[in-house]
Amino acid sequence: MKQLIVVSNRVPSPDKDSGSQGGLAVGVMNALSRTRGLWMGWNGQLVDDAEQHAPESYENEGVQFATFPLTEQEHELFYVGYSNEVLWPLFHYRSDMVEYSREKDAGYQYVNERFARQVAGQIPEDGDATIWVHDYQLLSTGHYLRTMNVENPIGFFLHIPVPPWEVFRILPHHERMIEHLCAYDTIGFQTATDLRHFLENVERSGVAIVEGNTVIYDHRRINTGVFPISIDVDTAREMAEKGEQSSRSKRLKDSLQGGPLIIGVDRLDYSKGLYKRFQAFEQLLENTHTRYGNVTYLQIAPLSRTGVERYASLRRELERVAGHVNGRFSTYDWMPLRYLNTGYDRETLMGFMRQSRVGLVTPLRDGMNLVAKEYVAAQDPEDPGVLLLSNMAGAAEELDGAMLCNPFDVEEMADMLDAALSMSLEERKERWQRLHRVISTNDIHRWGESFVTALDQSAAARHADGQ
Ligand code: F6P
């Protein structure tokens, strides 16, 4: 049986309460649970002599893992530097935050090459393996695998958005990035917009030719497509039902004193729009006296990428605005905004989502946003909450039934929050049914299967062509 080797920088943490791993870990774990898969990636540790460490193998929830450490310097240049101070802001359209240096660039290439070496060492002896590389930290890994004469099917999926040409071309050596991507057989994106931007970037860079959804580079044909990541809907619903019965959920419910709950769950990241969200909540309290003393907004925001300065400064800003809102509106027995940096396991989070009246998911830019889909799956069909979703999230291109808002428009968000809190049961049910139909049709298993099928077909066509 063919082996599927998944490669990503981050692998799921065995610590279930960490809560800051993002959608990739959740999505890929679900997709791999039904396959004979091996997942490779960084083990989260920093050591002096990373080259001397053979990958450590273990099994977690039925999936095989092979993980390895990085050095401090690799982590600084590859992860903090190039991945999160160059690519992350640029791909989220924040060119003002890009801090490029040649040293970071070289560190990124070096670590991508090291990932490739580790992967090449795990290909089974019979050679029968499909390799699936994930996300912006590893854009060049496929290229280095090809230089090591690995001719297996190699696919790449980008979990984050693709910026348009005028933003993309800011990246020094963007032509090289496109060349490296041309090593893959299949490249997948979250949305049709991302795919369109990518094909335009390829064309405008002059590196390769675009024919429909195919990129032609040096006689190689690279197949591209849209594969919106999703969740395991049944598992999420079961978790929510169980989570709602937990003592944490009961304590949360008691503490609300019968008032409605608005919930947000995000890594603490500037792309998530938390600052404007807090302002919108403040505006809601200012506008509507009926909400005063009654509504509670719970924002769970586990710390993320603490080594990157932008994240540290965002944390300070959020603490300030949260303190301001509570100082301004709290009474001796009611605190409107509960802002916490603690992570919780998914069962607890889903239980909290199930008892909320509004799910607030308002990123300024997001590849997909699986919290939006989890929110839908977690709801009680007889009394569902309302999803208030940013029109800048990839999920907005799919989730018919959500209330869509502009996350830059604080006043609009405040009005929409008010409307969501007042929505009739009939409308809430009708919207939820539409949303649920979408996530049940395209669930996580379909995502994984359709990508791997497209990848194997594309590699088979390459071999048939004698490439
Ligand atoms: O889903 C996007 C993503 O950037 C993943 O690639 C990443 O693993 C996750 O968010 C969390 O970020 P980090 O690995 O930097 O903690």
C-alpha cells in the first residue's frame, strides 16, 4: 500500500490544552486519521547540534510521526525571521510589516533543504510514497527534494492567502519562489481568489507559462486547484455535545447569569482583527443600553509566535484596550469582556461555542479559518448561535448563511453584533441549516482525498510523458 508522507513545520502538540496550533494541525490530523500516513516536522525543540539528531518516531492518535529539532539560529532565521517576519505579513497583505534580510532568506533555504533531506530519508525502500508538503514555511522543500532526485509525486498545499501581484512582487527573489514551486506536481489553495492571484503572479513574474489552471515550466506541467480545508463535522459535533456537559461549561453558564455569550477563539495574531473586534464590542455597549449589564464577550486568544516583536506589541495593545473596555463599562457584578491568553482543549472550546449566541470570527485576512466551521458544527440545531464572519476570511467564500461583515468597519460590526444578538430563532435555524449543509458536503476527509487523488493523477501524467 502506498505511503502518504505529510510534511509541515508544526506537528500537533501532544499537549491537548495548548490550543495555539492553528487550523493546519487540526485539519491535517483529521485527514490523516483514515490513511496509512507518516507526518514529519519540527518537534518544537531547539538544540545545538540539530544535524546529529535522527528523526524521533512515535505514534499519536493512530498517526505515525517522525520529528526533529532545529538549532536556535535556524529557528531565528527560518521560523521567526523569514517565515513570520517576511512571508506571513506579506501573504496577509501587510507589506508594511515585512522585514526582509538576505540572512533570513538564506536561513529559510537552508532549513527547507534540511527538511527535504529528512523526508528523503523516510521514503520506504520500495519507493512507493506520495509526499504532501504544507504551508508557507516549506515552499522550497519540494525543489530540494527534486535536486535529490526524488521523483515521487510531491504536492504542496498553502493554508494562508496568496496576495495579488502588486503585493507579491515586493518579495525580493519572488521569481525564485515561483521556480521552486514549479517542482511540485500539484499546488492547492484555499479559495478561487488565492488560485487566481497565484496564476497571475506566475504570469507576471515571467517565470512560467499559464494555460488554464496548469503552469508550464521547463516542460513540466504543474496542476493547480482549489481545495478548501474543512473539519470532521461529526467529531466536532460530538466534542461539542460532550464539552457542553463538562464542569467548565457549566461554570461558564452559571457565571453568565442568564445573559447571552459572544465568543471568539483565535491565536493571538494581528491578522485575526482582535483590536477592531474589541472596539466593535465597546461600540455595541455604547450604542445599546439594553445590552448593558447583560451581554458577555469571551475572547480566548492563546499566545502565538512570542519571539516575533509584532506579536508582543499586539499583546500589549490588546491588554490596554481590554482594560479600557472593562474599566469603562464593568459593574461590581458584571465584567463585559473576558479576555484570556489560556489555551483549552478542543472539547472545552466546542462546549463553550455551543452555549454561545454569537460566534465572532473577524480576521482582517485569513486563508480559511476553521474556527468558523467548528462554530457551525458545535451548534445545537434546535437553538443555534449566529456566525458573524469577516468577508476577508477564506471561509466567507463558502459559508452561505453566515452574517458577513467588513472587519475594518467597527461601527458596522457593532450594528451586526446587535442584530445577531436579537435574531429570531427561526432565522438562526434557517441560517444554520444552510451553513451546516456546506460543511457536511465538503468535510475534511473529502479535502484530503481530493487533494491526494489530484496529486497522484498529476504525477502519473508526468511519468506517462516521460518527465
Ligand atoms: O494555519 C496557518 C499556520 O500558520 C500554520 O502553518 C501554523 O502551524 C499555525 O498557523 C500556527 O502557527 P505557528 O506554527 O507559527 O505557531
